[in-house]
Amino acid sequence: MSLDRVLNATSVAIVGASRNETKRGYQAIKTLLEQGFEGKIYPVNPKENRVLGFRCYPKVSDIEEPVDLALITTPARTVPSIIEDCGKKGVKGAVIIAGGFRELGAEGKKLEQEMLEVAKKYNVRLIGPNTSGMMNLKNNLNLVGIPDVPKGDIALVSQSGNMALSLITEASVKSQKGFSYYVGVGNEADIKFHEYLEFFGNDPDTKAILMYVEGMSEGRQFLQQAYRTTLQKPIILLKSGRSAAGKASAGSHTGSLAGMSEVAHSAFERAGIIVIDNPDELFPAAECLSSLPSIRTNSVGILADGGGHATIAADILTDLGIKIPKLSNKTQAKLKEILPFTASVRNPVDVAGGADADPSIFAECAKIMLKDADIGGLLIVGLFGGYGIRFAKSLSLIEEDAAHRMGKMVRKRNKPIVVHSLYASRNTHPIELLRYYNIPVYDSLHVACKSIGVLAQRGSYMNEYHAKVNFVFNWGAKAKPGGRKIIETARKEGRNFLLEHEAKALLKLHGAPVTNDRLATTPEQAVKFAEEIGTDVVLKIVSPQILHKSDAGGVKMGLRGKEQVVKGFEEVIQNAKRYNPKAEISGVLVSPMAEQDLEVIIGTKIDDQFGPVIMFGIGGIMVEVLKDVSFRVLPISSASARKMMQEIRSAPILDGVRGNPPYDKKALRKLLVMCSELVESYPEIREMDLNPIIVYHQGAKVVDARVLLRDDC
Amino acid sequence: MSLDRVLNATSVAIVGASRNETKRGYQAIKTLLEQGFEGKIYPVNPKENRVLGFRCYPKVSDIEEPVDLALITTPARTVPSIIEDCGKKGVKGAVIIAGGFRELGAEGKKLEQEMLEVAKKYNVRLIGPNTSGMMNLKNNLNLVGIPDVPKGDIALVSQSGNMALSLITEASVKSQKGFSYYVGVGNEADIKFHEYLEFFGNDPDTKAILMYVEGMSEGRQFLQQAYRTTLQKPIILLKSGRSAAGKASAGSHTGSLAGMSEVAHSAFERAGIIVIDNPDELFPAAECLSSLPSIRTNSVGILADGGGHATIAADILTDLGIKIPKLSNKTQAKLKEILPFTASVRNPVDVAGGADADPSIFAECAKIMLKDADIGGLLIVGLFGGYGIRFAKSLSLIEEDAAHRMGKMVRKRNKPIVVHSLYASRNTHPIELLRYYNIPVYDSLHVACKSIGVLAQRGSYMNEYHAKVNFVFNWGAKAKPGGRKIIETARKEGRNFLLEHEAKALLKLHGAPVTNDRLATTPEQAVKFAEEIGTDVVLKIVSPQILHKSDAGGVKMGLRGKEQVVKGFEEVIQNAKRYNPKAEISGVLVSPMAEQDLEVIIGTKIDDQFGPVIMFGIGGIMVEVLKDVSFRVLPISSASARKMMQEIRSAPILDGVRGNPPYDKKALRKLLVMCSELVESYPEIREMDLNPIIVYHQGAKVVDARVLLRDDC
């Protein structure tokens, strides 16, 4: 495990150690001492003899004993030579605080490259540069200078030191949870997100991984690792830098190729990552996921005192797609026994003042509701934990008893309870007790709803996990000799694309329903082919120099009979020659006119961050004007293909509108999966464009196909 | 002002006064005493002689002195007779706490009606029933029993007592703001939302009105009042009960006709109301709007220490449609002078650690940024207020100085500053100072962004106010004698709809471009009309008994020449008779075939809550499958009509796609406004359906029109 000696270092050199209290090189040593680092500390500074009682070394290589990790607090330009020295000493890793690398432009980028080369040479792994540092809360290796970070089982990976500080502060103030590690990823120059993910995925003391990301350099490897990790433990991620101003900010901040493509969200979710948009929900999501059972039924019971909070909660959960099922008659009857007649027992359950004099009624109701098989988890909203404040002090004791009982219920039923209390910030004893039992308590109703929401999201993901496909390509595995030959031919002829008939031949080889095209080189041959086809035909020019046939006047449609076909053949060739006098003409493609019906589009391309992706949409205005398309990172499963078709807004069209029978979605699903297979089979494919595909009530037909090849294959 | 003696009551009777500490009738008197109510208190209970030292009266009418208001704490069934007694005594208003009215179903509804009738008889105005009470924080008339409510200039109107408690608690814990009044609206049996609105709109001590609404009974009057009130002061509103479970919850809670139609959001916003979805943003919005200048430029500067918060803030503000303009070169140069070289000065401005040793740099940067004319307000994100905690205690003093300076800047520049600080919940002295200067400080970055967002929303509304139309109909003002006659004819004939040619005649009278239709009663006449038209014609059956002509086979298209027209005429009549043997046939409409182009739809109807509304969409799949339509409450202005066309997703189609020139949006705009005028002119109109309208690159044509009349006019 190559990061073990780095993140679990037991000896650390502080390069730039200082006796000046305002310097990082002083603060870092002081923090290590105060926080009780269990390993060895070696200050390094040629100008000092002793710092904070430690002997100070002129350089790292002067240290006699082995050193795992170096914290480098000196300016950017000094870093490469320090790394060189560290490398010679056999140091395993370095944390580079300085900014002034890639995020500052070309010169900084050069310096970053130089640093990286030295590090590679000596196999020194780098955290940063441009990072706030790292912390191992297990052995108190605190290289950030934030004291008294709450300890716990959440690993925090952040591209912003201040976001980390926010989350740490939130954990201290609003929860009883804490962190196992923190890593400030910084510019991600050497160690990448996916490597941290792998490390924390394997760390037995980490139960959830919390990430703040502005941009990442190796999206696909990240997805692959996340796909593996989320099977074991949840990953919660907030990605910023969506907007132009946000991108610019992220660029100047971490120098990241910020701004992920439109596939990011769905790709992350497919990898099992819980993607969060609102920073208020980030830590709470990790809090819930690291300590509560997930919800397998996508359904929640709401227990309230007074209707307002219940009504809002019902709205928010419904927006999240979570069911709020009506309680069974049996459950309702039991609730009625203990609640006043004005109470509502349907779900949301409103105790309607029934708790004002006896808040233990919440534990009673919780017990009854959690027993209902349709209820996967319980959200309690309102005043719980504050009845002692609101009504009479003595009620606190009753609340405490209720808290103990609810805590045990979660364990017994293996169903989560999440609590909203408008008294959450008062940290009353009942609230502390709930948190002791891992029942989180939020003062934000919105956050409480979203938090129980992620438990349902996690449960649904785990339910469907078997249907997911990982992100690993088995390159070339299903390639066919015929397909290889088509691509090789294009390559030999110096083309970075396939001619239409080649593309269709490739598709046909893998089972796609393409129009039955034939390449004619003479008018007579065209006539013969047209006669054999028997219906109206289309003529299309085939030339390595003409990619956009229509633009060149190289397409003639709806021809029938010898005269029309001969005339069409000649016109198509003349137009092509006029369009590009140097065009070599391979011939003219003779295709049957496909019967008109619904046009759809499938496309694939290589995304900068995630590699091959696929797109689906309904042709014409839906794609061109409404941009109504769905994306997936490849490869995809049949289940993914089905979802792609479902999630476009115009999906109802596929199901048949205005009395039309449904279109053949199965044929499209097969075609989508086949396109995935093609991209996987032939790594040379850069882009595919099946446009249009005509889909019928039975079957589908690929009418035009374009395949572009990578320049570098 | 009919609510003055109610909400500003100086004498109050507590009906149900009790010596039992757990009873509302005890707590209410105790709270009034403890909170220092400045008026007179009269306990009422036939079973008690004295309560808390006061003489207790058997009934309200036994009190010798005048009584403004009665708080009724007794059960529902007792209420009507108590109101009767109050009425006889001349009491102006009553607050009815008990539940058990409309929200419990038919029997409760009857009781509510009974109570209401008594109240109307004696002109006693009612708050509630099913309310937590009301508070006047100016004279300490606290009838809720929540002690120590922070005083201030926000009036709170809520349909949930616990939501009110949440907001009050939030105000105490997270701000220095407070409330002028609270009213628990409850079932809204007598006093309606719009009446409270009017009262608080006129109250000089109220600067903003904060509302939580589950449902309202008189939507249009509310809109009209809000339209007037928001010109003077902001209204901030959260509406719940969108989802099925939420509606059910609201129904059992306040018995409201919950669930507002799809027009609610846009109607509220047009009335100048700030509509909030996330309860976390509700109080902060009121906090900002009641005390900070609004933003007139829709642009914000972001000032941060470290990139993470800045990047997230830029994303959120961009999502809100707020500009984050690049700072002028002059501004950037000034910032560079005082910031480290790693800082970013574009906007977001990142001081990049420049404040770690001197947080006064925030005041410097704020001053420079607010001077930039492109910057309408400033959002500071990160650690401000906590540098003393994070780095060195002494920095607090520098922060305090910076807070003083920033507070004065807001006044001087009349531009708002909003602060996010991860130390907000620590309430440090610098944070208290900021709040003293009405600069709010939030621990939630999301809330800080949304809060500055509402200041921009308010500013934009005030900028565009002149273009808004109020919600008042000038019924019949623009009616034409010819139009009246058409409607009267239908009425006389016992129809609640117009025949197609009548509807078109009505439209034409008001300037709509309708097809030139003529009603033929014989085949010969039809032939004559067709010849005069000269192009292909459409024949359509006209019968008072046949509303859906196509279903009856009553439409024939694309006919030309005598033979076709005669045959068509006969078929249409035969089909109609077969469809409904009792149908009276008025004749056959002969219309020119309109040239095909883009089909759009305009419709109007009467919304349950808001009265007449209008809808616009592009015909076919856009409306039928994608439900891509926009709604407005009528009447509308030309500017509103333009926005309706802009806000459908398929709007680009109107601008011309695939090389098409744009469609004649001006013609559609005129048509929308004309439909608004028609509904206003003829109150008899219940529903209009112009479908299809064919729009061309020049002009438009109403091809079919349906007008339904109200049954009750």
C-alpha cells in the first residue's frame, strides 16, 4: 500500500521550521506537540539550531533516523531541491503547502512539472502543492494547524482548506461525529483523488469518505475506484465550479481543469457516490451515512408535533422521490390509542399537542411506526429535545428516557431515525443522548429531510447494485476480425474516419439493424442494385474527402426506375466534384428509402475527464432546440440504456402519444448496448454518430452512421 | 382600520382563565404579566373567583369596562356562545385557540360556520380558530405563551404555530432582529391573509412581512393587496403543501383547501412577493430585506479568503441568475496594491491568506469593491469574525475595527453587505458588531448566497415595477356592443358556450386575426362561399349540441370545387346527425384552409384560488407530451405576454430554428393581451381555447376557437 507510510507516517520532518510564532514552520511543530503526535518530529532549517526544544537539522538528509514524511512550508521555488534531498534520504512522502504552481499559469506549471519529475525519480509521493496540509487523527499527525479536530470515522478529502475548516467546525458544533483523516488535495499534482479513495476505502477506521472537489484530472480512474469503494462504504461528494465565475475561481484556486462535463453527475451516482449540491447538506450526509442503517424501501414515516413542519417535510421528501406511505390500519389504530382525537395518524403523524405534557409519546409513536413494514426509516420533526425549554423543565427527564428508547430502537429494527429540532443548537441533554446513539439532530428541517434522503438513496443503490456495470473496459474483447479489417483499411488509407458503408458494415457485423446499402461504381450497377431493392432508393456519394455529404449535394432521395437512378448517380458525382475537385470518388451508395417514422439519435464521444460517453435523444427539435438528451459514461448495461431512454423529457413520445402504439424501445436498448460494445471492442473509435435512426413500432433502422477514429491510435 | 382594536388591543379578556399551571388559561395570563403587557387583563371563568391575583369574571359581558379582545381557550363546542356573549359586550375581536373545526371534517365545518355567523352578527373579528394565538410585541400583548420573543420590525403571519416558534428561535439565536407582531392565522375562518397584509402594510413599525402559508381562501384579493403592499415593504412567503402527502398534512392541520395551482409561484412573484422554498432561507430573507438596501444592478461582488467558499458562492449566485461581473481594471489594480501576489482580484476576490495576519484587509477590499459601479452588493465568505479564534486572539480587535468600517460603508454607499462566516454560531464580538450594523452573518454559505440573492430580486422587482400590471379587473370596461350581443344571444338560446363562428366573431371584434369564416345553411351557399374564398376550404358543422366537432365527424378539410364542397357539406351534416340525432344544425362553417406553419395554443380558465388565468404553449407534442406551457394570472401586460413566450422551454422554436426566420412574436403578444382584455370585458367568459393558432413569419391566424360561459352569470 504505497500511501501507508505517507498518511500513517510515524516520523515527520518539518522543512522551514521556525521560531517565529506567526510562521507555519513554528505552528506545525506546536500543533504536533499539543495534539500529541505519537511519532517523531524533526525540524529542518539551516538557519536554526533548535526549535521548540527540538534539534534542528540543516537539511532532511542530515537526519540520522528514517523519515516517512516531510512537511515543506518554504516557498514554491525552493521545493524541487528539497524534494531531491528528501528523495536521497528515502523519505516516502511530502506535503507541499506553497502556492505558486500550476494555479498561477505557465511558469508555475513548469515549476510543478519540475517538482513532479524529481519526486517520480525518487518515488516520493506528494500531497499538494497548494494545500492546507493533511491530518491523521488516529496518531495525531496534525499537519494543518487546526487544533482539537473532533475524532471519528469520516475521512475528509478536500480541495479547499477553508471548506475543510467549515466541515470540521460544523462537526464540533452540531454533532458528536468526527474525522479519521483529512487530506488537502491541492493541485493534485502527484497523488490523485482515486488513490486517496482507495486508501480510505481500505482503512478499517474509516466508515465514510467526505469529498469537496473543484476539478479532477483522472475522472475515469476515480469512477472505477469509487465503484469499488462505495460497495464497502459511502462516498459523499460536493463538486463546485459549475458556473463560469465558479470555474474561474476554481482555476485560480487549484489550477484544476475545472468544470466537469454534463455526464459527471450521473457518472458519480452510478459509481454509488452521494452527490450533494448544497454545502449545508454535506457534513450531515456523511454523519448519517457513516453511522445509521440505510433505508431499503425508499419510504419514510414522518412524526411531528404540529402540522407546519410535517407539511414542509412531506413536500421535501416527495421532491426527493421518497414515498410517505399511508400507515397500515393496524398501525393507525395503535397510534389512535395513545394520541388525542385531534391527532393525525395517516403519515405524517401529527401528535397535535399530545406531547406537550408528555414527550415520551414520541418514543411510543416511533416504536409503533417503525414496526410498520412499509416504513423504512423515521423522521421526527419539531420540538423534540426542547420540551423542557418550551413547557416545563421536568419534561427533559422524560425526553431523556425517550431518547434512550429511540436509540435502542434504531439498533433493534435496523431502521434509521433522524431528528429535526428547533432546539438543536441548544444541545440539551436529550439531544446529546440522541447523538450518542448516532441519531443526528438538526436545527434545519431542510437538512434533516435531505439527510434521511441520502439514507434512502444509499439503500436504493445497494438494492440495485447487481444491475450496475463497472467502468472498466475490456478493450477489444469482443472485436471481430471483420471489424478490425474495416478499421485497418481506413487507417491504411490515411483516413481518421470510416466511409458510410464501412461504418454501417461495422455496425451490421455487431448486429445493428442498418439499411441494406450497396456501393455502386457505375450507373448501371446503381440501377441494378436499385432494381434488386425494389422500393424508392437513396443515392449517397462515398468519398474519403467528403464527410458531410448533404453539404456537398451528394445525396439524392426517393429515386425509382432506371432513368431517375442514372440521372441521380451522375448528379451526385458532379455535385461532389464541384464541391471538392480533388475528391476521390469511391462510388455511390444505393440504399432503400427507409419508411418514415420517429427519428432518434445515438452518439458517442471521448469526454476529457471521463473517457468514452454515450448520448441518446429524439431527433429534430427535441435534440437541437430543447437539448433534451441523456448521457452515460461507457460501458453501459441494458438497465442503464433503459434509464437513458426514460430520463429524457420527451420520453413519453417513445411510449406512443396521440393514440400511437409504443415504439420499439427494446430495439433501441439493444442498439445502445451494442454501441457501448463497439466502443469497447475498437479502441480506435473516437466518435460515433448514428443519426438518424428511425424507430418503428417494431424494429428500428440506422439510416446514417458516422464513425471518427482517434488520431493517436 | 377594522383590525386596529384587535391587533393593538389595550384590554383583553382571557376566557377559560385557570389556576392550573398546565392550562393555557393560566399560562396566557402569566405570560402577559411577565412580558409586561401595557393594557388591562380580565380573566373569565364562572368557576373561579381570582386567577393570578386578578378578579375573575363569570362571563365577558360581566366585565364593567370596555374589552377590545378576547382570548378564548375553551373547547370548540363552547366557542359560538362565548362569541355571542363577547358580541353583546362590544368586544372587537377574539382569538380562538381550539382545534376541532373545519380541519376535522363536516361536523367541525358546521361548527365553524355557526361561530362565524354569530361573529358576523356582532361584528366580532376572529383570529383562528385552530391557532397558536397572536402577539403584539409593541405593547407586549403576548397571547401565545412563548416568552422573550425578540422585538423588531418583522411582522410574522403563520399558519403553523411551530413554524412561528422555529422562526422566533432562529431570530434569537442567529440574528439581532425581531418581530413587531405575530399572528397565527389558523383556519382563516374570518380574518383572511390579505387583511393581515393590509394591516401590517400600514403599520409604521413593520419593515417586512414574513409569511408561512399552507393554503389560502381568497387568492386574488391576496394578490391585489400584496401588489400594493410590496411597493412599500417586502413580503417574504413560504408556501407548503405542494405534494400529495403535504396536502393531506395541511388539510388535517388547517383544513385549508391546500395545494395551489401552477400559477401560484409566478403570481406571487408578480405581486412582488419573495417566494422561498427552503425554510432555512425564510428568516434570513426577512432579516436582509427588512434592514438592508436592495441591489439595483443584479450584480454581486464576492470577497473570500481561500477559493473553496468563493467557488461555491459563485455557482450558487450564478444559478440564481445574479451576475458576478469582472471588476474594472482600476478596481483590480487597487486590490493588487494591498493583496499578496497569489491573490485573485477578478471577482470572486480571494485574499489568499492575506487576512491571516490582518483581517482589516477585508474592510479595505470591501471599500474598493463597493466603489466599483458594476458591484451592487458584497458577499463576504469564509472566516471573518473568527480570525481571533483561528489565528491569534488579538486579531479580534482588528476585526472589530473592520466591522465598524463595513457597517458605515453600507450606509454610505447604500449597497448591502452580507457575510458568511464559519464562526457565525460563535457569536464573537466582531460578528455581533456586524449584526448591530444590520449586516447579517450566516454560518450557512448557501443561506448567505440566497439572502443576498433576495436583495437582488427585490431590486429587480422595484426596477421593473412600472411595467407590472395589478390584479384588478375593470370588468366590462372595454366590452363592445357587438360582443355583448353575441354573448346575450347564446344565453337566450340557453347555451353556456359560443358557437365557433360566434367565438371568432367576438375575437375579430377585438382585433384578433381569425380565419374568414362564413356560415352556410345550404350546399349551394357553401359552394358560393368556397368560390369567393378561392383556395381550399374547410367545412365544419355548427350545432349547439356539438362542442367537439372532430369527434362527431363534423370537419372536412382541403375541399375545392363544387363537387367536393357539396359532398363535404352533406357528409358533415350526416355525420353530425348520426353522432347526435337530436342535434340542431345551425349550418356549416366554410373557412379557408390556413397555410400550415407553427401551431400555438392560448387558453384561459378560472382558477379556484386566483380567478382568471391564461396559458400559452406551442401546439402538438410540446403541450401534450412535454406540458411545456406558461401561465399567468389575468390581466396581463404586453411585457408579461412577452415573458410568457420566453419562459417555455421550447421558446427557441419561436425565434426560428434550423435556419428558419423568427415567427411573428409580436402578433402573438398582441393576441395574448387581447385575450386578457376579452376576459376582462366579458365577465361571462369562463374558458377560452384558441387552438390551434397558426403563427407565420408575419402574422398569425386563429383557426379554431372555443368559448365557454359561466353558468352563474
